[in-house]
Amino acid sequence: MTRAILVFVLLFTAVPLSAQTAILRGRVLDASDLRPIQAATLTVLESGAQTLTDETGAFLVTDLEPGLVSVRVDVLGYESMLEAEVSLRTSRSTYVEFRLERRALELEGIVVGAPAFRVREASPVSTQLLSAAELRRTPGGLQDVSRTLLSLPGVLGGVDNRNDLLVRGGGPGENAYYLDGIRIPQINHFATQGASGGALGLVNVDFIRETEFFAGAFPVRYGDALSSVLSIDNRPGSPEGVRGDFTLGATEAALTLDGPAGDESNWLFSVRRSYLQFLFEALGLPIRPDYWDAQFRFESQLSDRDRLLVVGIGALDNFDIVPPAPGDDFENFEIASRVIDNDQKSFTVGASWRRLVEGGFVTTTVSQSRSRFSFEDPGDDGTPVLTNDSEEFDTRFTVQGDFEPGSGVMMAVGIEAVRSAVGATVFQRAVPGGILERDLAWDEDVALYKLSTFAQATIDVGRRTKFTAGLRADEVTALDQGFELSPRASLVFDLGRGVTAQAGGGLYHQTPSLIALSVKDQGAPVNLSLRQQRNQQLATGLAWTVNSGLRVSAEGFFKQYSRVPLLVSDPRVSVSNLGGDYGFIGAEPLTDDGTGRARGIELFAQQKLLGRVYFLGAYTLSWSEFAGADGQLRPSAWDRRHALDLTGGYRAGGWEIGSKLRVLSGLATTPWDLTASEQAYAITGRGVPDWARIGEVRTPSYMRLDVRAERRLDFSSWNAALFLDLQNVLGRQNAVGFAYTEDPAFADRIRPIDGSGFLPTFGFSIEF
């Protein structure tokens, strides 16, 4: 360890011995039909280097100094565009793709100069675009997409050791994820079946070119989600030859390779291996999480009009529990008793064919996802408490078209056919003091079809206004009432001087989880009468682009939930209050009589790194409430009134130092039923919530300061990046919840669940 630290310090302070150069390449396209734009002027602001695009829209700039730069594109008839934080390296060329909006003279002034902020016309509210550099640098983010999103307004997390995305008062199962246009069921290792949250990120950030995140009011092309949509676009492989990146991070080691496959094709591949199991063993914990994951991307430009893209992502998750040794802490015995053995396998493979047509383009995708879940809780008395061996399948075929039928009018249409299936063998034991009245056991295969279509139009209305309206129709065949319509609309109005007002909203629906639809009780299916869960959303606000790198905004939102699943065994309990722990939810008889609402105000300011300083400041005031069969709204498990996130940093030369301060008010929790918990504890090692007092207890306020330092080194044909990440540098004990315990050290039988303490980690990346 001493030698490793010495090597790290020497590399951290090393200075390259000679000047090096980097290459910038990319394409400039028309956003409406993806056709190349010729003779566009590309300028690297820091050096003043310029070039023009050729007839294919391509550009190439050589002999650049490595580091972060800002790149602007200008061309007559289009809005100028500025891309901040473009990372230039000596090990490979850097690819940037610009999609320019056509300039409408009557809308001139809706931007200030060429800002580094982009807003999709079809979704002008509640949307954020994040670059690869922004994803990597978040202090405490561990290069994990989910943890980076916590810096945005309206996005909360659960506990420190999980990646739950709680967006605008919604649960972790209300989000949708797309990878290069292919829908994937989850983005985390050790995911919670039926809710999608998990422990650690599955997506390799070394692949990512850009992410688009919708915190709500997303357009009709996205369905089967209630709270948010995360769309990730990956970069192409290097055209110069095989290139690579080896990264040793806080929890894993990763190898990424990419390169050309002929003149018009390229590929990427990565594999990652965790070493969490060794860390947990060193810490003396009885759990051993262990995972592998892999990801690939193949792209081929078949012709001037046709592009083929094939992507894949998969994971192997193994979770071992080691019996504590005599003399171990009482807490270790409780952890080993209450934690579920959780093994998973998952993969998604998909292909996308994009064809340029007159006035637009058509994208056809086909994909399949499979997820295998193996859960087991043997019970402290030797009789299993639960077992779940299930596999979920999802096969999708989608055709979407984007067109510009006339000046000032954009159209989007699409159809989708999905076959979803689950094969589940489940046993759940009715324990004394628990919710279930009798044991549940079933072995069932369920298949259903989801058929969807949508149409949407974005229209220039007058000089300063753009209006978008769309309608989505969804049919789920297995449900007794499976057909739903989802109208949605948005509006953006230019107030002048860089200020815009925007609003969006509509109806949103989500199908019950596959594990819920598989449930049988006494040999009969019990959940096929569930309807699609629904919420009505409205979001509105103001945004001010102060200058090319600074934007401030304020938004308010309101969400009204209906058809929320409730437990038949205890109709006070909403499934919307579950899903923040490992295992699965919804695997029991349900009704859909629940309701809920979420509302709040968000303030956000962002300074892009155009010079030496970057900053993100987000404040959210929100309420999240759900009701059982009695109709009484109570604070949900995601109700945290105040959330303040301040992230900033300074960059000079190859150094970057950043910090993130997160201050949260208490999270609503449900206290424990001490009598029922005492009965259940002897078998499960866990307590039983007092569901008559949902949301009555709150955790203490939470404060955490993370600091990150990074040093980049550029050599003739390779680069190195070294980072030091200090989590919770104040060493504050943040109680993120409460557990029932029979540890004699806690006379009231309530043990605070502490978040992460002070945790220093370091890592490095070698790019070659």
C-alpha cells in the first residue's frame, strides 16, 4: 500500500517533458433531417483555430493543445452553437457532433449569442443536458450517472449506498432509461425487481458522449414512465486505430477498447470487474457483493442515407453472505440475518437503423432485454422466509419518424410493439406479526403485448412562441382494462433579453411490474385487473440565459397520481412507498385504489466551464404524499421538503479541484410496530413497520461535503488522469433511516442507520 501511494503521488505531481498536440474531429448536421451542413465555420475559442466543414458535414482540426476547450459552430441560416468542455487528448482524436436548428428570423433573440445551453423545442421544460466531462467530475459521484444526477433540481436519492432516483416526489420505479435510443430496464447492479433502483451504476461513463435528462413533462415519444426519462448517447470508436482506456476506480477496474472496422464503421467494447467484495471483507462486513459488466457498440455508415447501430449491455451480480464469527459485533449478526441473498443476470441487445428520407429521417429499432433474479432468505429458524427465481423478457420493435413538412413545423410520429414476459417461481412465508395472512406460492409464466403509437407537432406561433402538442395511445393486452390515451403539450415564449417562459404537461401512464402480474393466490391470477398507473403533470417556469456560459431558472411542478397499487393484505400500504431496499416489490395481491400527489418549486443556476470555474446550484422545496384505501394523504417514503446542492470547481492547466455540498431536511419514515417486530425478528431478523403511522417520523437533517482533485497528464501518444475523491470530509454522522434491533446497546430497540462516513478513495485512468 505504501508503494502504491508513493507511485500515485509521483504521478500526481509529474510534468510532461515535451509539448504534445491533439486532434478534434466531428460533424455538423441539420437537426431537423440530419443532413450534413457544408461550409459551416468551426472555431476553437481558446486558440482561435478555425476550419470549414466539407460536403459530408465533417471537420478536422489538428495541432491543438490538449486539455478542455470550447468549440463554436456558425453558418448562415442556422442558430450558432457552442459546445463547452470538449476534452482534447493526445492518445486519440476527440469527436463532437453538432445538430443545428434552422434560424427563424422572427424567433431571433430567443438565445444570447451562442450559449452553451440547449433546449429541445419539443420539451422546453424540466430538461437538462450533461456532457461526459460533467458526468466524470462530480465530487462523490464515483463516475456514476445516477449519482451525478443528484446535483440537478428535483432529483433526490434514498440512502448513501443505493442509486435510487427519486424525481419530483416519485418512487424509484417510475423512471425510464434509454441507451443510444434502445430502452434498457435498469442502469444499476443489484437492482430492486419492480423498482429499478440498485447499488452501483451499470453504464460505463467512458462510452458516454452526452446525456439528456427529463425530470418531468417529457414528450409523447416516451411512454411507460411517470417521473423521469434518462437518454444516454455514446461516442463512436476511434478512426485512427485501436485505442484503449484502463481505469481503476473506487469500486472497480475497467478496460475500454475502441477502433475502426473499415472506412465507414467503428466499435467500442468495455468490461468491468468489481473489487467491492475485497473491500467489504477488509472492513469486516458479512456481505460480499461481486459483479462483472460488459458493454459494446458497433456503428456503420452503410450509405449517405443509412446508418446501422448495434448496442449491448449486460451484468453478472453475485451476492454472498458470510456467517459472522463468534465475537463479531451484534450489528454484523443482524446484517447477516436480515440481508437477502441477491444474485442477478441481465443483458440488453439492440439494433437501430436510421434512414434519411425527404424532409426528415426514420429510425427503426429492435431489441431484447432479459433479467434473471434469484433471491433467497433462508430464515433464522431454518425454514425459508422467501425465495424468488424469476426471469423477465422484453422484446421491442419500434419505428419513429421525424419530419419537417413545412417552414416552422416539426412532426414526430411512431409505433411500438413490445412482447413482455415473466417466468416466476416465488414463495413468501406468512410470519407472525407480518402483513401476509397466509403463505403465498406460485409458479407462473405470463406474457403480454404492449402496443403503442404517438404523433406530435411543434409549430412556430407568431414571432416569439413555439407550441408542441402530441397524443400517445397505449394498449396492454393482459390487463382487463389495458387501453389508455396520453395527451401532452408544451409551450415556450421568448420574453426577450435571453429570458424565456415555458410550460408543459399532460397525462402519463405506466404498466404494473411483471413480477406483480405473475402473482397467483390459491392457484388463480390476482393482479390482471390492475389498470395502468396514471399521473397528471404540469410544470412551468422561467429561464434566463445571462451569457453564453451562465443560465438560471425557476420551475414549479404539480403531479396528481391515481390508480396507485395498494397491498390487499393491508390497503393502507401503497407500493409507491416501497422499492427503496434490495429484493423485489409488488409480488403479492394488489388493488389499484391508491392516490397521491407531489408538488414543489425548483431553483437552478449553472455556470459552464468556459474559463476556469464551473458551478451548479440547485434548491428544491417539495412535498410527496400518497394515500391508501382511506384516501388520507400522508408523507411518502420519498418526502423530503428541502434539498440544497452546491457543486463547483476550479481548473487550471492539468489540475481540477471541485467540491459538492449537499444539505437535506429530514426524510419521512414509518416507525416500527414494536410488538409485531418482536414476533417477526426471531425469524427474519427484521422489524415490521407500523403502517397506521405512515410517514410520522423523520430522519435528522443531512449534510455532506465531498471534495475531488484530478490531475491530467498528456504525453506523446497516451494520457493519464489521476483523481483523489474525499467523501463526507466533515465526518458527519448522517442518519438516513432507522432499523428495528434487539441489540442490547439500544434500549428503545431503534438503531439509526448511518450513511457513509469519511471515505477517501483514489484512482487513475490510462488512455492509450
